[in-house]
Amino acid sequence: MSGQLQLEGIRRIKKYNILTLIVLALVVRLFFSFYLGENALAKKPEKNSNSQKFSSIDPLKNINPENLFEKEEIRASYNKSILKKDKKSKNKQEEIYENLVKDYPLALMTSEIAKQDKKVAAFLIAIAKKESNWGRHSPKKNGEDCYNYWGYRGGYNATASGYSCFDSPSQAVEVVGERIENLIKQGIDTPEKMIVWKCGRDCSWDNPMAVRKWVSDVSAYYHKLNS
């Protein structure tokens, strides 16, 4: 009988030890889980502190957002007024040219002429009036308009008589405008000096009356547009 009691006691101890081990295992597991969780959470403030560190060097941090937007609005308003002023100025010149050459072929070129320097634009219109009556008497090739209203002779797509035949109004203004601009840079900046357009560097071979007429007719429009 005593032996049986001893056996049951041993069994109880084993069960107790097993339960104890299970409880200890659970406690250890909970402990490490809690510890690792705490460590993981502890890193978050460190990450936040880094973000705060970087945000502290943000150049916009100490700027009042309201003042920033106010400055941007002022700047935008200023830029808009400048663009409006430039556009108005350009349109004014273009409007002058359009009204002057209305119903003439040169009217196709007024927007391009308005982009040129004022002196260049004045010569483009004045010389075109003298040389072709603003495009009504100008060179043609294969029955097509050459957009050459200045009697310009160049190497590009020349007609049988040597005049350049341009592909478009914009090309014509660009090429002839550049030629006039180069002459102005050389000091040929008045209708009297621009007579080289008619007869070259030496006009002694030309009819003196025709030379004076050319200068007079070009001057009438040049000074009106360049005043």
C-alpha cells in the first residue's frame, strides 16, 4: 500500500514539474516578446528624431507660409504686368504696320517684321515700298510668289534674273532683315547711306536723279516708322 502511495506521489511531482516547466516557458516567451517589442518601439523615437533633425535644416521652415504666398503673388503679378506690357508694345508696332500696308501682299509679313529691331523693321517696310510697292510688283518663279519685295539678290533659289525666291514670308523677313541688320552694324543706318541697296558701294554709274528719288522715297517711310 505504501508503495502505491509513493508511486502516486512521484507522478504528482512529475506533473507538477511539467506544469512548472510549461509555465516557465510561457513566462520566458512572454518576457522576450515584450522585451523585443519594447526595443522595436524604442527605435521609432530615434527615427523621428532624425526626421526632426533633417526638417530643422529646411530652408522654408522659418518662413511664414502666408508671407511666402504673398511674395509669390506679388512676383507673379509683376511678371504678368511685364509680359502684358511687352505684348502691348509689340502689338502696337504690329498694328501700325498692319494699318500701313493693309490690302498689300506685305501685310502677310507684319507679324514677322514686328519681331525685328525697330530700325530694321522701318527699313524693311520703307525699302519694300520703293522696290515693289509692298509686294504688288515682285519677282515670281514658276508662277509662284517669291516673297521678295525688296529686290534682294542672293544665292538662295535665284530666279533667272538673279533675285532670291523665298519659300515663305517668314524666311524672307529673316534673310532680308539679317542683311539690313548687318549693314546697320557697319554704320549704314540712314536712307542716304542705305543707297548701297540700290546701286552698291559706288553709285556713280547710276542716274543721279534716280538715286535722289530712291533716298527720298525710302526716307519718307523710314523716318515715319523710326521716329
